[in-house]
Amino acid sequence: MKDRIKQVLDGILERFKSGDIPEAVAYSMYPMADDIPSTKWSLTNRILMFISGTADARGYKQWLSANRYVKKGTKCFHILVPYIRKVEDEETGEEKETLIGFMSRPVFRYEDTDGEPLDYKEIELPDLPLLERASEWGISVRAVPGDYRYCGYYSPKRKEIALATPEEKTFFHELSHAAHEKVKGGLKGGQDHFQEIVAELSAQALCILVGKQANDTFGNSYKYIERYAKEAKLAPHSACLKVMTQTEKVLALILKGKDINKEAVRKLAA
């Protein structure tokens, strides 16, 4: 058992060496649908789940209770769970629950199971505009579980856009992060305020240029930009102007020579 625990911890340390941990921590902090068991896991175990390439992992019996079955030949990964047992109190003689240590427990990824579909998997992504650009850049786009507190993310390490909503603007936002990464040669870890403003401004511009769902998202976009502008100690308008050059480069890369109405993009900053 101790050897298994050491393997789990060594795996985390290796991720630190490779630089994967900051990203894993960021995405492991994303809230998940309440009916997923891993919602109650520790941050360490959610990190292990993320770096194992899934947004939902469960024990063998948990999958059976969800009417899903682990595929033959599938390998598990291990999480750490507390080992608690009743110990007699020397002073009172009463038994009380005491944390003795930790033990490892095998769990399996959703992707390695078959059976009845889960509710969160019922989301179907539409034929998103510019989906071919993500494919051209080797970025996979998939649906993931989520709730009203978040809609998706872009993982540079895994070359993946994960969406918990079929809304085009969310896809455009994450695609803009991918383009910004190419423009800059890399992105800062976490949610950098200027990177988020570039992504949201680009997403709203793409809605105008090639999308279909723009009008009902302006208010949310302004609030989003306002929040990150405040972190940068700037007014929303000033923050948008500060990143306008980067935004235009992002749009040019995504649209690849298609006409860009720069005046329309600049109006978004007004």
C-alpha cells in the first residue's frame, strides 16, 4: 500500500518538473456538476483526475451504480483517500474516529467505460463556425460536464478546448486563447487579466464577423471585461484599447486572410 501511495505522489512531483501542475491546478478548480462524485474530492485528487485526461472518474462499483461498465483491459489510476478507524480514547474510554493516514483507491475514467449515457453527456455541440481552425491547429473540441458557474476552458498542454455549453461565443473565447498562444509564443498560466480581455473581445468580434449569437451576449461580455480590467486597475475602455493590437492579430490568425472589419472590432471597446 505504501508503495502505491508513493507512486501516486511521485506522479504529482513529475508533473511539477514537466510544468503541468499550474495548469492542472487551474482547471481542477473549475466547479463541476453537483451529481459527479469527484465534486467532493480533494484538490490533489482532482489534479490527479485532470492529468489522467478526464473530467469524471469513479470507482468500479460507482460506475456500476450509474449503469456503466469498465471496459475490459482498462487501466485504472489511483487517488488518495483518508484511512479512518475507531480508536479508544485513553482518558474517557470512548471510541472516536481517528485519521490514521492515507491509502490509495483505484478509479476509472469515464472515457474507459460503456453503458447508459449520463445526463451531462447529453450536450451536443453544434457545427461550430471556425471549428476547422481548431482542427488545423491540432486542437480537439469536446463537451464536458459543467454548471452555471463556468462554460469551458482551453488547455494548452493537452491541446484541447472543453465546452460545457453549445454557445458559439464560448467556443470563440477558447479558440481565441489558442490563437493568442500562437501570436505570443505562449500564454501565462492561470487567468491573466489581459489574456482574458483579448479572448473575450475577440470572441465578441467573431460573433459579429462569422457568428450568429452576438446580441444577447454583449452585456455579459462587458461585465467579464470590466472584472478583469478592474484587476489591471484600468477602465474597461482603456483595457480594451491596450490589447487592441493583440486582438487584431488574434482575429487575423483565426480568420486567415478573411476581411476583418477593424472598425466593428474597435466599436466593441467603446
